[in-house]
Amino acid sequence: VQLQASGGGLVQPGGSLRLSCVASGITLSMYKMGWYRQAPGSQRELVALIDNPGGTTYNEPVKGRFTISRDNAKNTVQLQMNTLKPEDTAVYYCSARSRYVNRSYWGQGTLVTVSS
């Protein structure tokens, strides 16, 4: 199983980025997908979750700015991030949690840096 995250980079405050996670080795429709992030010196925290069908959950700091979506046919999940703030700087991780058994997978992370 692989979760390949991409789309991170350096962006100015107020800018946008779109993260993508491509899953292989699993059937995406059987998993609840999520994005988490970990800033330097901090614990990993939830950013957003999306179930199947697409019920969503967002952590309070990103509500109204970030949007999580999924495409089961393409085995991908995206995170559209708008109005980025310096405090959004972190390594962002894609996760997959089975809806049926106690099994989870993590991607390798992609770095997002928000700075002028």
C-alpha cells in the first residue's frame, strides 16, 4: 500500500495550494481519507477528513479556507488550501483508515511553507 502526497511548496500568505494524494494497493471507496499536519516542535494534528460517501470534518483553524475532496475512480484525495497563513506551515500527511477493519495507512508527507 502506498499513499503518495504531492503539491506542497512555498507560498506567500494569502495564497493557495492544492495537495493531492494518490493511493495504490487499496480500494479508496473502502476507506475514510484524511489530511493531517505536523508543524516543527508540534504534535501531528487533524486537518480534514472525508468519508465515503463524502461527509467531511474540518479542524477549526482551517474551516472556511480548506476543502477536502475525493475521487474514488482515480483513487485520489485532494486538499484545496486557500487564504494560507504562516501558521499553516507544516508537513502535510495523507491518511487512509479502513471503514470495516482496524487498519490505517500513512503517506510520506509533503511540506507546505507559508512565508513572505
